[in-house]
Amino acid sequence: MFSMKTKYALCACLNLARHPDRSSMIISEISQEGNLPQKFLESILQDLRRGGILQSKKGRNGGYSLLRAPSAISVGEILRLTGSFHLEQDEAPRPVLDHPPSGVDESNVSTLLKGVRGSLMKVLDETSLQTMLDHWETSRRPSQVDYVI
């Protein structure tokens, strides 16, 4: 559903969010931790920096860090910055069906899908990096099993 660029951007941001104790991470650390191609990651991190998600510092203690708290960065914002998801309301309608069945009004189908896209974008805008990180951390914990007989 999302481009590789968007997946890498989300992964990189989540890796940075996982280390709030560190002031910054260099590209090779982000790449290695997320198993991401470093060359492609450089371009993505620059896009995120220009978009106000990350900040970068040069020098010995340089690297990338989140510009805002993970709770203040939405998944929808990252999707828009990476160009993976265009859901603008004034988007020109495109035919949904190449050959609509007899009696099916193409505009009704387009309206339905526009509503679906809008609902999806609302959820993505309301989901923060912190929410994703919390869910990921919770799902990684082994569940406790009670063996009482």
C-alpha cells in the first residue's frame, strides 16, 4: 500500500524515537538498526529534515534526531512528505472502473472511494509515532503464561 520510501522513512523515524536518551544518530546507525539501504536513506532523511520532522547536526557528535516529540509527529505527515499518499480533497476525479456495469454510476463509486481515502487519512493523521512505537513495544513483549492447575 505504501512505497518503499515511506516504509523506510517510518522505520527511520521509529528507530530515532526508540532512542530518546541519545541526542542524535548517524546515518549508518539508523541504516544498520533498521536494515535499510544507506544510500536511499540519505535522500529520505533529507526530505524529512526539510519537512520539519528531523533535525541534523554536523560534526563529531552530529547526526539526525527528531525535531519534535514522537507524540507530536503523525504517520500522515510522514506519508505526505515522502509523496506516497495523496489524498487531497480537491483531487481531480479519476475513473475507478474501466467498464462500469450497466446501471452503475461512476461518480457514486468515486465518491465512495474518496470517503474511504478521507477516513484512512484521518486515522493516519491521528496516529503518532509514539502510538506506533508503544504498540510495537507491547507486541514484542512475551506474554506471561499462567500454569496454575
